[in-house]
Amino acid sequence: MALADSAGCASPIEDNPFPDIIELNVGGQVYITRHPTLVSVPGSLLWEMFTQKNVRSLARDSKGRFFVDRDGFLFRYILDYMRDQQLVLPEHFPERSRLQREAEYFMLPDLVKMLAPKLSKQNSLGEDPCQSDPEELSPSTDMACALSSASATLPSAAAGGTAGTGGASTTGTEGRRAGFITIGYRGSYTLGRDSQTDAKFRRVARIMVCGKTSLAKEVFGDTLNESRDPDRPPERYTSRYYLKFTFLEQAFDKLADAGFHMVACNSTGTCAFAHDQTDDRIWTSYTEYVFYRE
């Protein structure tokens, strides 16, 4: 049986103005679910939205789907919870606090409690910065945890001593971990007959970031777009992040401020004629820059 294209995918039943199958557009992400799922938690925001009689009061997108202006990627966990009132998250889920905020917005108090920070025996809110799966720890992480534990047990008067450090003094770079970050971009420019006046240099559509998740977040912060790989644990590697800006020099400045320096670069290029009847040529290239911090 074929479904209609609009949000009214099935005919309403009795006094219910909503169809059994509902399409949602949450922050640009499309979800298709059943009406009983959306009203499964009485008193929630979705329950209030989809039990009212006036359907026209709800916002819709250009294709007739019900629109909710929230984080579309985190909504999948909200919808999973609405199905069976259970919470299942990936290991090392990095956006627990953001998901808790979404749960508060959708008025799901039980889910908010599930996402609240849990008390541990050793500290009140699990403050150990090195909590992680032992199998996921890298050698640099082991060293950072060891140094953190050692500094916590040594007297403050011996902070500048030489015990266990070979006489090395504490500097402003303490806590920085070594590692590589690679940034790459696809660029293009057009050359006409007069290459000096008609050249349009370096059109950069997107700057990609490859490397360890924790290092990428440390360097680029809020300018890092994680939407294509939102659940990546801190000690795992990714090649799916990209930057919200397109200025290479801005990326270089951020890497330099974080103590990285360039150790290698490479580029490939191709050439094609822009039009059959002109001599204009389009050069496209892919370039990578490798940065390292000791």
C-alpha cells in the first residue's frame, strides 16, 4: 500500500486529526514514526503537540512535514526513548549534557534523571579526567593519567622539584598531548587567456580535519563541525570533521596558537577546459597539510 508524500500519510482515525504515520523535520533531519510513539509519554512536549485538535497551529516545512526547531542529530535518542522508555547510548558518548538539555526541552523528566551525572565512590561527580575504557587508552593518555595522579599525591612544595621528572620544570604547556592533525581542502581556480588578470585563485569549499577527536576539539573548539561524526569518542580518530570557516590562514593560526607546526604537505591537481569554445581552463586540486605537536 503506497503512502502519501505529505505529512498526512494515512487517514485520521475517529476524532484524532493526526495520521498514524507522521513525518517530522527536526532541525533539518527527517524522521518517520507512528503517532502512538509521539504520544507515548503523557505530559511531554510531543504529547502536547500531537494530542491537540488544531493541527494547523503546528509549524510545517515546505513539504508539509511537522517542523521542530531542535538538534536533529540528538533527536534520534529522544525518539528511541519515546518508543520504549529506555535509554541506550553509544560507548564514550560525548554529548550527554546536550542530550540532557534536549530531554528538558521535550519535557521528559525520567530521561533527564537518566542523563544526570552519576555519583562515584571516589569523587562526587566522577571528576577523574582519565576515566575511560583501558582498551581505548593510547600511550600518551596513559602518560597524562600517570602525571595527573603523581601531581595529585606530591606535596605542593615539591611541584618544582626533580622527583620522577628528570629535573624538568613545570611550564605552561603542561597537559598538552603530542599528536598529529591533518587538514585538507579541495580548491579550484580558473585561468583565462591573460593569466595575470583573469586568474581567480583558491576557491575553498570546505576544510576537512583528520586526527584524534580530543586534539581536534582542543584546537578548533566551536569552529569544528562534528555533525557527520557526532558520537566519536575522545581517544578515537576521525576523518569526517570539517571547519565552519573556509580561510586556511585562520586554521593555521589556530594550530600555531595550540603549539603545532607543519611537518609535511602534499597536493594533486587536474586541469580541464571550462568551455569548448574558449581557452579558459579550470584547475582543481586536493591539498593536505600535516601538523605535529611534541
